[in-house]
Amino acid sequence: MPAKYEGLDFYNIDAHLTDEERMVRDLVRQWVDDKVLPIIEKHNRAHTFPDELIPEIGEMGLLGMNMEGYGCAGMSNVAYGLACQELERGDSAIRSFVSVQGSLAMHPIHSFGSEEQKQKYLPKMARAELIGCFGLTEPDYGSNPGGMVTKAVEDGDHYVLNGAKMWITNGTIADLAIVWAKLIPQGGTLADGVIRGFIVEKGDPGFSAPEMHGKHSLKASVTSELVFEDCRIPKDRILPHVHGLRGPFSCLNNARYGISWGVLGAAQACFHSARDYALTRIQFDKPIASYQLVQNKLAWMLREITKGQLLALHLGRMKDDGTMFHEQVSLAKMNNVDIALDIARIARDMHGANGILDEYPVMRHMANLETVKTYEGTHDIHNLILGRWITGIQAFF
Amino acid sequence: MKIGVLLKQVPASDSRIKIADPQRGVALDDVKWEINPYDEFALEAALALLDAKVASDVVLLTVGGADTEQRIRDGLARGATAAVRLDDAAFGGSDCLGVSRILAAAVKAEGITLVFAGKQAIDGDNAQVPAMVAELLGWGYVGEVDQLEVTGAGAKAWRAAGGGARDVVEVGLPAVIGCDKGLNQPRYASLKGIMMAKRKKIDVKGAGAIGVDAGSVGASAALVSETNWGEPPARPPGRVLQGDDAARVKALVAALRDEVKVI
């Protein structure tokens, strides 16, 4: 039987957490052990999201947990980060579900919505009675979202949306979508449009959300397209308090923050499995953990996870006291995903041929992290964000 | 109805226990603590009655130092309404009877009419305290309960009676119920519960506050003393039978019949 999971805490980070933060971490860790790990490989094989976990995620209060009011738990961003870490130890799909609901769907309503929108959607979303998704990326506009061609025009007391979004987590199962589109003034062209946020509900005429198939990564997550063909929504579904890319970028920064913690969970799962395997796998009459090359790999993993934890914790404290700026989030997201993916690849290698089997979690995490490296700002885009901060010169185009 | 839950912290069930000193006991410095698993069934039974509005309050009662507060907070986060930590220099070194006297006095002082406890704690495995608390209070006790119905006036409890038979016991309140696995599925805490637990106060009470005679508890009053601690004997190495299949089967049957005497 594999050894029971214990989180790495080489620098006694526990001592810097509040009692509530530790309790949240331990609660989610136990829940992942009990409910996620026994079923996740089955869902990963079947390309299905474990829907049966959704009510429990809501009951625990993980959705929008770092927001105040409207049925949200109002916990610290560090507590939210720790929850992401534990969820992603289970699978990136579970953490993505929670990230999308909280940071990408609830956050824009909470920050940019009308009071009526907040009352209508947030309490039900916190309880998982309504599932949300977030539509920004389009087939031809990924790293360049400002080029989007999805548009909205006024028509009496409605807006009419046309266009398509792609790579939308939770899209097919969502009850509502936060859709970013260019609002075109009467008689104007796409170039005159201003990016605005709209709440599109399942069942709105002209809206469909077909699931995307054929993924080698994040297989236990629902990924969809959102299609708008003369989709009519009432005018009170526009998010009134934000104009331009600031809206979606604010959401992405929150999600990136969660990712910077989440991937440490995947990395620790891989480290744990690799250490366990190295201590029990005998080659040349000794556990492979006795060999210097193997110890070097484990020491490197310990080193990078510990640095990543310190980065995430300090970022969280800055987010909690309001001093964090978005380039700092880019650095943490980029670094922690990068090391998590490398740790997963090296862990896969250390498991030898066994590493490709789903008896071990390493190749599932490795494949998932390829997605995480790309979504919410690719590794390279985050480098460009930092390059602009260092030099003052944008090099995106 | 006010319900009391006897909550004990124990080393996590997967802890590797080492002897610190044969006279003093086991080394607990590196041990991770958790709520005694049977006490989790007790807590859940109480919380279910709170949800059903049969109970108005669920009070956690723990004998121990400040290090037990993390486990008490966990119980509060799941939904217990109050907690009393029983701590006094006079309590140190109590045996099961001493601990039971402390708890019985606290149950009385708190005005509790129904007590849920784990049927035993998984550290000492004595399975004495719940019955002793009931006896000291003059209340009925049903142990090893795995199914329960509580009405205002009494409770009906089911437990395994061996050989697949069921023992059904009716008890009037006040009473103490010793809870076994299978009684329920303990709930997870919620984040809101964790936030609310922060605002709930854990009362710390000593001998005077609960009205227990300090001379009747603690090491000096203990009737049971532990004299020695040791590791279980090392397991003898296994034996690998030699020869072809037929010879090994023959040797195995002979060993089971003549040496182990199980066939």
C-alpha cells in the first residue's frame, strides 16, 4: 500500500498560517483523499468530470470562498490558495472547476455586476446550484484577446450576440456564461467596439455550448465551445461596472493566483509518488533511492517545491493586504507551473515504465500541466509581461 | 435538549508509535493528533439531532491541555455550538475513573441530558470512560451502538450481539450512548463553519468550576498505574517451503495440521 500523503513543509510554512487556513487545508486534503483520489482515474479514462462531487464542493463552501457576502465564506486569499493546492493534488480538472466558478464567473459578477445580478446569481453559485463559465478566448484570438470578433449590438431592450468562444472549461455543464464581447455602437464597425461583459444563460435563444473532444490533457474536465448565433439577451445582463480588457484581465489575475498554488499540489503528488516508488523499487539489489542520480532528482524537486511555496505564500499575503500587482502574479504562475511540469516529467521518468500507467498519478498530472502551462496566459506571455515591467517596452507585437 | 459529546484527541491512526522510556510510556513529540475516530460518530449523532431540532445545543467536553484546542475547533467547525476544555493541575495523571469523574462533573455542571461518546478511544483502547461516566451520574448506558433513534424522552439503540444477531436496547433519558462504526457518516466541516468556529469561545474549566473534588482525581487518586511499556515481540521470520508444487502443498498441509493445528 502506498504511504499516506503528507504535504511537504520543509521550511515550516505551517507556522505562518492561521488556524483557519490550516483547517481549510486539512479539510480539503481529507476530502480529496476520501472523494477524489478513489475515482479520478476512472473519470480521466472516460473523459468525464465527476459531477457527483459538485454538490459537496458547494456544501463545503469552496466556491467563491475568498469573496465577501452573498453566501461566500469570506476567507483569506491564502486559504483559497491552500484549497487550490489540495484540489489540484487530486487533479487539475477539480481545481479548474473551482477556479472557473470562483475566479472567472463569480468574481466578475461580484466586482462588476449590478446589485440585482449579485443577488440573483452569487448565492446560488456559491452553493453550486448554478454553474458558471467564462468566455474570452476565441478560435483565432488566444494570447491576443483584444482582437476578439465576438460582438454585441443593441436591439430595443435586448443585446444580440454573434461569434464563438473556445477552450471554455465547464461550458457544456454551465447554467450561465460570462461572455466578453465587443459592444458595437449603432452604425459602427468592430473597430469601434468596446469590450464588455455579458451574462448569457443556458437556454437563451441562439446560444449553444458543444463539448470539445480529443484532448490528451485535462481529460476529467469539460471543455467546450460557446456559439452565439443572433443570441438575444435582455439588457440587464450586461456587467455595468467595467469597460475594456481590464474586466477579463482582473478575472484572469485571480485565476492565475489560484493556479500558482494549485500546481504545487500536483507537484507534491508527483514528488510523493516518486519518493515512495524510489524507496520501494529494487534494482541491482538496492532501492533506487540509494542511487545518487535518483537522490539528486528528489532533492531538486524538494528545492523547487519549497521555493514555489514561499513564492505563493508571500504573494497571497500581498493579495490579502492589497499590495500585490499583476506582474507579481505572472511571475508566480509562470514559475510554479514551470517547475510543477518539470517535476511531473522527472517523476514520470523515475517511475520507469510504470510511470506511464494510471496506477500512478504522475503521467496524468504531467499531461494536465501542459494545459495549465498554456491557459490563463501562456508561459511566454507571462515572460513578456515581465519583460515589459523590467524595460518599459512592450514586446507582444 | 442539551447534548454533550465527549471528545478525545488521539495519535493519528497511521502514526508510528515508539517507546520513549519503559517507565514513562510512548514518545508523543512527533505524533500528529486527530479526533478519536469513534468520537466522530458521537459528534455526528449529536449534530444530526441538532439539525433535526431535537437538540438545542451540542457541547464538546474534552479533558486536556491547550494542545487539544485544534481538535475542539474542528468539532466546532462541524457545527457543535459550545466547548468546554477541562484543564487543571489536579487532573494530571488521572486514570479512567479519574477522567470519568471529571467528565461526569462537567456533564452535570453544564446541564446536559444526553451524552454521546465514542465506544472507546483508539489510543488506550480501554473502553471504560463512557460507562463510568454513566455510572457516576446514575444514568443508563448503551455501548457499541450502530443504529439509534432518539425521541424526547428516551432512545432506542441497536448493536451487534455476535453471530449476526442484533441487540435492541431502550433507554430513558438522561443517558450515555457509546457510538460505534456504522452509526452514521461523519460530515466534513464547511468553510463557513470554520469561520464561525473562530468566533466560538472554548471555556476552560478546572476542578472548582465543575465541582469535582480535586482529591478524587489525578495521579494520587488513580487506582490503576502503568508499570511498564514495551514493544510487541518481533515476529519470527516466515518459512519458504522448498521443492516442486506437489511437495510444497504436502509440506504446507502437514505444517497447518501438525504445527499450527488449524486443520
